[in-house]
Amino acid sequence: MKKQILIFISTILFVVVFYEQEVGLNLSIFALILLGLVFFQKPDLLNDKKALLLALCVVLSSLSNAWLFTFTTFISVIISSFVFRYYSDDPKLKLLSQALINASNWFAAIVQVFQVDDWFQYDKSKPQNTFSKVFSYFILPFLILSIFFGIYVVSSDTLSNWYNRFELDIDIVVLIVVAFLGFYFSFVFWNAKIYNAFKVLDRSLRLNFTNQDKEELKPTFEFLEIDFEKRSGIITLICLNIMLFAFIIIFNVEHFQTNTQQFSEYSSRIHDQINSLIGSIFLAMMVILFYFKGALNFIQNNKTLLLLSKIWLGLNGILVISAATQNSIYIDALGLTYKRLGVYLFLILCVVGLFYSYQKIKLQKTNFYLIDKMTWAVFYSLILSSLFNWGSIITRYNLTKPNVDLYYLENDLRGNEKVLLDFYKTNPDFYNDEVKRRVYYNKEMIPFLSKQLYYEFAK
């Protein structure tokens, strides 16, 4: 199917599902149809396991969005759709390259759309140009039909009366805006332009060192010999390991002495401390990237440096466990929030990063190996996190606590209405009519394409 046909079909579909609608079920329908069109365009993808995995990500995020629309599901649907689309064009394209290409295409589309001969596919060996085809197939027939339609309406009282009574309930301004947005999105999606500069960049992002890299051992700084660089790494890692070991002891002793009342009093400070720990673990991986970016992977007698690096990663792993334990104690005292759940997500990503840092030095991989693995880890974690109704999970947990913050649960969370309504049945003194009105609005007041299926089962 030609590119221009896919763009126009997607634009019309966008207008149909989003005109005078809120974002909800329509986004999932739109994404799944785009997925189907990609498979229709390139059926060979059905035999590609990676393509099927990425397609599954689109399906799962779309189903999750259809159940309950959140910012996370919205982002996961959009990103997974574009990742699959770029993979269908070039399976060897790395995820980081995809992100850069996609970001550039949103801006480049403003110019590309006027380069009609580049995206409007036709047989260029024939004398007809693009404008001739558009004029012949669309503009001229429309003008002729409009003239005869006007003549027939004027010539018939029945048609004239029908035409005068017929009034389309359409906000033309809104329709134009939605059509423009639909065309813009569809154009960027289907006209996935991969410029040569990005292809060159993508090829330069290697996961493995070349034989030349292994033979030509170059130091980081020209004035510093490799042997001195190795000694610098050993000294630095010895000091870092001693410092981190002492900090882990102090951190755990300090926080296990903190009682529940102090947690409540210093909530913001504790949160900042945990965030700082996550930042330090990220910097720990940067240390490994710095010392093992090249020559130090292959020099002789680097066993001490490797051992100290592994100890450094292991101690940071212990730091992750300490931060997770502290966050758990914090949650047990004050309850769940999105931020506190987010801490767990970042700590999991830190564990993944430490694991691939270990693999990098063990398997002698390039720095981009770690970056590539982490970009995919972030992508899959986004898809996975979009599958859960976190508002309901937070509410169920917090309602088991004696000092529950009902204002937070009722006003700052969505997707927890069923849990709250069940809670009100046994605790009528806390009843809040706003929750019931919210369910009624989402269930009865909005059109089908804007619905979230969660509310259809809320009573």
C-alpha cells in the first residue's frame, strides 16, 4: 500500500475517533489499527520474533489504555507504536537512534510535507507529475460534482427543501484542527525519514570493540601513559570502595534509629536522601564507563582493577538494597504514593544497570553496550508499568493504615473509585459524593470512544 494512501487513511481515522472526543478508548483503537496497517504493509514481520515482541508491547499498552487512561499508558502507547514502526523500516536500527530520528522527524515534517514528490509515491518514469495526479483524481472530480450537485438542488423543490433543512452539527474550526493534527501525526508516523547522517551515527554505535581498538591501546589523555591511568583507576576505586563501605554502615545505622514520628516530620528530607542515593548509583556506573571505555579492557595485569571494579559494583548493589529497605520502612510508616513507587522502579533500573556494567567489563564490551541495554530496559519498564492500575493498588494499601490521607486518595488519584466506593459501604461517615459523580460522568456522560472500560464496571 502506498505511503500517501496510508497517510490519508490514518488522517481520516484520526478525525473519526478523536473529533469532539476525550482521549480514552479511541487512542487504543487508533494504535491497534496502525499496528494492523504496518503488518498489512509488511506481512514478513509476522515471522520476525523481535517484531512480534514489539507488536505485543503495542497491544498490551493499548489494552491497558483502553481499560484506564493515564499519562503512563498514553506515553507507552505512543512510544511503543513508533518503536515498532521504525523497527519495521530498519530492524538493525538501535533504540537510541530511533529516538533521535523520531525527534528530528517531528520538526522535519514541517518542511517535508511540502516536498510532495518525495512522499507521494508514483511511477516517476511516467510523464505525469504529482500535482497532475492529485488534480485529476481529487480536485477536478470534486469541482465537477459540486457544480452539478448545486444545479440539481436548485432545480428541485424537494432537494432544495431537504438541503435547507439539513444542517450538520459540526464545529468546522475544531474539525480543521483535529484534521491538521491527524495529518501531522500520520505524516510523521508513515513518512519515517532516516537521513544518512543518522545511518552513519547508528553504524558508529558499536556494542563490541574492533580488532583495531584492541591492538591500538590509546590512553584517555595524551599526557598520561596507560600504566599510570591503570594505577589512577586502582587508587580511585580503593578510595571509593572504602568511602562507600563506610557510608553504607552510617546510612543504615542512622535510618534504623529513626522512628515513625521522625519519618513524618522529615518526609521530604528522607525522600531527597533516597533520590541522592539513586543518583550516586548512576554515577557509580559512570565511573565504570570512564575507566573501561577502551584500553584498560585489554591491557595486561589489570586483574586488580577488575576486582576493585567488581567490588565497587557489589557495594553499590548493597546500597540499592539499603535504599529499597529504607523506602519500604518509609512506606510502611506513611503509606504509598506514586513517588514512593517510582523509587522502586528506579532502584530496579539501577540493579539492571549494575548487572550490565558487570557484563560490560566481564565481556569487554563498549560503553554503548551499557547504554543500549539500559535504553531497552527503560522502554520495557515503561510498558510493564503501564499495565497496572497503580491508583487502585495505592488506595488498597493505604486504606489498611490507621492514619490514611483520604484527601490524597480521593483527589490526586484516578482508577481507585471502585475501591473507595467499597470502603464507603463499610465506613459511611467518610462518604464523598464527588467520587460517585466522577464514576457517573465517565460511565454515562461521555461518548463511547472517550470511555475508559474501568468505569463501566464501577458501581
